[in-house]
Amino acid sequence: MKRLAAAGAIAGALSLMLVSSALAAYSLFGNSHVVSPGAGGSPNAVEVNGTTTGSGISFDVPAGTTFAMLDSLGTDYKFMSGNCQSGSPRFQVRVQNPATMAIGNIFVYIGPPPNYNVCPTPDYVNTGNMLEDTDLIDTSQVGGSFYQPVAVAQAGPIGSFTVLRVSLVVDPGYGQVVRFDNTNVDGTVYTYDQPADKDQCKDGGWQDLTRADGSTFKNQGDCVSYFNTGR
């Protein structure tokens, strides 16, 4: 069984490094930062370092989304340090029970099933869609069970729970450093090639960044303007 380090509090308690909502609805927290290059030589990825504190990437979801409405979660990932023998990196779906208003997390572990504890390290690996009907998820924190099929969870009471956000999380204490790229959150793919901070545009960084539509920037000022306005 996976050991989770205060998983319910990690994403909620840490300060977020916010990204302009005009660009992309994701944010970095803890020891997370954009690195270059990404998977397959793409411009960027996000490196999440869980060696000292819980860290990750948080994604907004449209208001009113229920767990039953989530169709897909997946990402490219690459271990730079450590492995998933303990404290597996995971998608963490924060949900609220509309009847009791109680809040908890559903965990979608990254790594080969069924034990999710042998993670390949040499290069990026794609998880595929981790919300297929027969995929196993951990709903024990919200009244379900450990390793419950997705279809069972979505068809039952948990399916009606409101999704507050989705995060990619790496736990502290296990020496894990993981890079993520091309993250699919319910059909929206995050390539991390857009500027997550205007400082990324400096020192020639604008040459490795793009707009959401893939177009490039003319210069540093053009990149900073896009971060500020989304245009």
C-alpha cells in the first residue's frame, strides 16, 4: 500500500505560484519549476522536486465539474532521481461532497499497475489515460476504497462529488525528482511551453516559449506582454 505524506493538506496548504488566467489554468507550488527541454525535444517541461516539501502542479477545472464528468487524466513523466517504491507521484483530484460539504482527495497513482511501484527512469514514459473504466484509483479518503475501479467510483455517490481542482503531486521524504510534460487534464493538454512567469522571457528565454496556439514571440517584450495580457 502506498504511503502518503499528509496528502490531503499538500495542495491546499502550500503557496501557489500563480499563472495568468489569460494564458493557462495551471500553477506551480513547492519546489516546482519549468525546465528545458521537455519530452521528445519539446521546448519545456515542469520539474517537480519533492525532496524537501510536497510539490507539484495544480490545474483549474470548470465550475460545476463532477468526478463522473472527468474523462481523462494522463501525462508524460520521467524520473530524474528516486523511484516510486514509496510515495508514488500521482494525480490528486480534490473533491467536495455536495451533501455534507466535506472535502477530500481521490488519488490516481502514476506507474505500472497493479502495484504502481516500478517506475522506468531512462526516458519519458506516457501514462495513457488513467481514467479508463477498469483503471484502479484510491477513493479511500472520500468514503470509497483503496484501488477501486474508475467505473465503480464514477457510477456511485462519489461520481456526484464536485471537483475543486486537479494536481500532479510529488511527496516529500522519498528523494523523488520527476519531470512532467504534455499533461492531459480532461482533454486539455498542458505543454508548459507558454511562459509561467514573465522572468522566463528574459535572457533569451522568449526564444524557447510559445503562445497557446504555438506561435512564437518576436522579442522579450512581446513575450512579457503575452504573459500580462494573454495576447
